[in-house]
Amino acid sequence: MAQSLLQVRDLKVYFPVRTGGVLFGEYTALKAVDGISFDLKSGETLGVVGESGCGKSTLGRAVLQLVPVTAGAVSWLGSDLTQQDKAEIKKCRQELQIVFQDPLASLDPRMTAGDIIAEPLRNYFPQMSSDERKAKVQDIMAKVGLLPAMVNRYPHEFSGGQCQRIGIARAMILRPKLIVCDEPVSALDVSIRAQVINLLMDLQKTFNLSLIFISHDLAVVRHISHRVMVMYLGRVMELAERESLYRTPRHPYTQALLAAVPIPDPDKERAKKRLILTGDPPSPLSPPSGCVFRTRCGKADDTCTSATPVLDAASSGHEVACHHWRNI
Amino acid sequence: MSILDIRNLNVRFATQDGEVSAVNDVSLSLERGECLGIVGESGSGKSQTFMAGMGLLAANGRPTGKVLFDGKNLIGADEDTLNAVRGDRMSMIFQDPMTSLTPHMRVGRQLGEVLIRHRGVSEAEARAQSLTMLKRVQIPEAERRLDMYPHELSGGLRQRVMIAMALMCSPELIIADEPTTALDVTVQAQILDILRDVKERLNTAVILITHDLGVIAGLADRVAVMYAGRIVEVGDVRSIFADPRHPYTRGLLACTPRLDEAGAGLMTTISGQPPNLQRLPSGCSFHPRCAHVTDRCKTERPLLEVVGPSRAKACFVDVKAA
């Protein structure tokens, strides 16, 4: 875990959205990702957490250049992906893969498991012999815990957990350096979720993979991540080493988020301090001025309305974007 | 008398590939003002058990057994009998607040409808009571929301409208089927607080169906754990969490990542996958995934047996000793 594979600097993804009528409405920029910077080292897992609509999935897609980037840089091994043409990006994608949330919807229902897993090979190495391809498919299937006999089955014949294993095998077959996991276990049952998490951790160790693990489940993120980024309305609220974030959350939003997660222990859950946020997150089309979290924050004052807080190093490797973190 | 008493309930679905046994010989009872948590993974029968009671099974579903609501059997009851109870004395909160609200009806009318139907009140009176109810579930600017359509509300607000609707006739029983699964965690905490308040202040009995053990821990008085259409363990919430006796309950608790514990290394798992309901394993349905399996488990099905005060489990093995 030394070298920085990925450097994201001031990344912005704005979507034009028509507001106020289909014919005469004007375009407003929906700031899905608004100025995010982070580094990712090889073999490291960065957890990205936040509520729906906070831009965490868009961030993952922007890193892979799957959505148009409005501004900022995504440097992969030193070269800026946002400046490259399609052919160059296609080349890089061998090393950059993604696993999606819905395990069944992300597999072509008319292709067999073997064909799905082999597709990246056909795509990148069309000259590869079918024997070699078969061997590679069998090899990766074994590594993700699928039986060789399953190679000719179709996605609908598999359970959710097995479909997610197929999705992981497809992402792994080109031996990538980075996998963006977009809510990979959210659709799975509790007993299957742990199996898939273990598989990802196992693969990471074996192949020194870097992971961007996007999830709304703070307990799962605590388990798998080395560092964790907390997002709210397209911005980073807090970014820290795992234990530092979970033991000493500095941002009022992180604190509220952690307090809201129910703990599977009746005594602890009923005794714990209630720190309930009121309301819903505001619309990303008209985010609040200053600090985007101020409308739901108990600590907000005039400073928060007028000035946007920037990430401030609270301790080594622990950054927080709040005007008042020293007094919380 | 128990408000709800389920006796030997079975639910079978006829499908093209044969019969699916979704619920198998389930018996449960619930007292007034009590919250019973139902835990299980997808396909465990936790929803269908109560859909059968509400008369809401899909057309190919066939229930047998008894679901006694305040002493009256609802299985096989005609629509009129069911409609007299549903929405009035017992109501349901569904998982997806968008698809369970009528999209072309304003919130106020949807809420008032149940009062007009069951209580025969005037439209003006129904609107006034709807407003009171929206305020009770802490909907901001309640007056304005009455004239909105469901799509104009956020997911959290929609779920609050669902809860308000369920409460309109002050039911004696609320069945909440994954009420917070579609919501963000901060909104989930708000909704659970409202349910807790309803239960404590109005003495409403609540069935809380969920796969989230954390949600159960915060709200339920008793817990029933379901697997492959059967109850495998039932008991008081504290004793279930502190001392799970069934290997499946133990496994579920062990493989749930906890926010209050630093994760280290690999997670505990339950090997294999939930069974196909068309081809249930012989003996105990959990035996192919069980770490404590014996020869007896493979051939003979364990029955739910009392193992202590208000505790029962369906397992031959004493997990503690094993």
C-alpha cells in the first residue's frame, strides 16, 4: 500500500436538468458531484457513504469516465483520464472495472454465465484461442466460488448471491487494479452479504486490488474499508481512516448518520443517545448556500449560511468540512 | 383474548413448475399493545404469513389453517367481512411507499377515504382528521401536503403518509412489512420513532416484518425467526439476541456486521444459500447449511418446542452444548 494509483482532483459532475416546464423551462445544473478530491493507493479500499442522492454512485461512475465529467481531473497512474480520447480510455478500462448493485439486471439474460464472464476477454483479446479463454473463465469462476458445471447456465437460474459472483468474475477476469463496487451487497440477504464481502476482501488480498466501495450501509463499510468518505449533496463532509472516523466522527452529519444506524442489541439500541435529524436532504437542484448540510444541522449559525466550509485537517489523515468542528 | 392468533397456517402457491410451499404450519399469537418482530430472509414466508391473514394473497395462493383476529377467523372469510376489518381495526404499512399510494389521488383524499368508508363522516370532517393525523406523524406544512399528489413528496414523507393512513381509524393492529427498507438511515430513524410512539401511546399491537436485526432490536417485544416458511425460533427480544438457541438465529446474528464493533478480518458467514421452496430439503430445511447437523436432522423434521420461559425453537441440537 504505497503508490497512489488514482488521484481525483476537484472533480465536478453537473447534469443539466430542465426545471419549470418541458417547453419553456430553463436548464439548471444539478451538481451531483461538486468538487471532490481524493487519492487511492494500490491495495486500499475507500468506502464512500451517504444517503440516496448524495452523488456517491455518480462519483464512482465519473472515476471510470462512465458519465461526462464537467470539470476536474481523474489521474490514473499519472495520466488524466478526462483528457484522453475513447481509444485510450478503453485501454485503461482493462484495469478499471465496476460491479453493480442489482446482480440480475446487470447480466444479459440471453447470455450464459460463461459467455458473460468471457466477454471482456473477447473484447480486449479477440485473438485469444477459445481453449485459453475457457481455461481463464474456469479459473476465475473457481476463485469467486462458482462451480465449473455452472458455466452453461443462464442468469435467471442463479440466486442473487451467485449472480453477484458472476458480476465479480466478469470484473476480475482482466485482472484489473481497481474495482468500483456500487452497492454490491445491498440487494443481497444478510447471510449471503457476508459471503460476498468476504469474497471481495479475499480477492483484494490475493490480487492487491484497490476498491472504491460505495454503500449506504455504514456497518458494512466499517468492515471492509481502510478509509471512509462521507458525502452529502455532492460534497465531501468528512474523509478519514476507518477507525478514526467511526470512533471520533467530527462532522455533525457523520455523527447523526452513525447515531441513526440501529444496533442489533436490544439493550444498547434502546439506551443509545438519540440524535435524530429532522427532515429530508434538500433538493440537489437548489442546494442551501454556504454549508449544504446547514438546513438539517443543529450547530448551524450565520457563518454556515454565508461561507462554504472547506476540508480541514482535524488530525493526520482526518479531514472534515465544518466551520465548527473544533467546538463539537 | 389475543388480538391475533395464527394457528397452523399454510400457504401454497400453484405455479407452472409445481407447487411452492411459502408458509408451513405457522402458529403465532400477539397480545394487544405488543410488538412482534418477524425476521427472515427473502422467501422465508415472513410477508406471505400476514398477506394470507389480510386476504391479500396472489390469485394462485391458497391458505389453509386459521388466522383469528380478535377471535374471528379471516382465512376463507368473504370480502365484506375482510373489508369491515381491513383499514379499520387492522391496517398494513407496505415497504414501497410510492407504489402503495394511489398516484392520481391527492394525499388528503386518500387519507380521508378510509374514514368516509368506515365511519361515514363528511368530507370536511375527514379532511380535518387527515390534517390532525399528518401533524401527528410530524409532516411539516401538513395543510399544504393535503392537496399534493404522492409524486410530489419525498420517500420519507410518503412513508409517513402511509403510516398516517394506517392510523386513521385507530386500528388495534398494524402490520408493518419492511416499513423502512426503502428509506435512508436518518429517515428510517424518524419513522421508527413514530412507530414506537404509536405503539406506546395508542397501545396498538404491531407486527414488524424485517430482515434488519437492528430495527427489531429497537422496537420489538418478542421475535419470531422464520426460515423456509417455518418458524425456527421464537422468544422475548432480549433473550433471542443474548442467547440465540437455533443455529440459524445464531448464524444471522453472527453474520450481521455491527456498527459498534470494529471489523477485523473475514466476516462470519452461513454457508450455502436459502433453499428452493419447490424442493425443500428433507428433515430440517436448514440442515444443508447448518454447522451442527446430525444424521437425525437429515431425515426428521424438528418441531417447535418450548425451551424456556416464552422461548421455543425447532432444532434437535443443543447449540450451547455443541
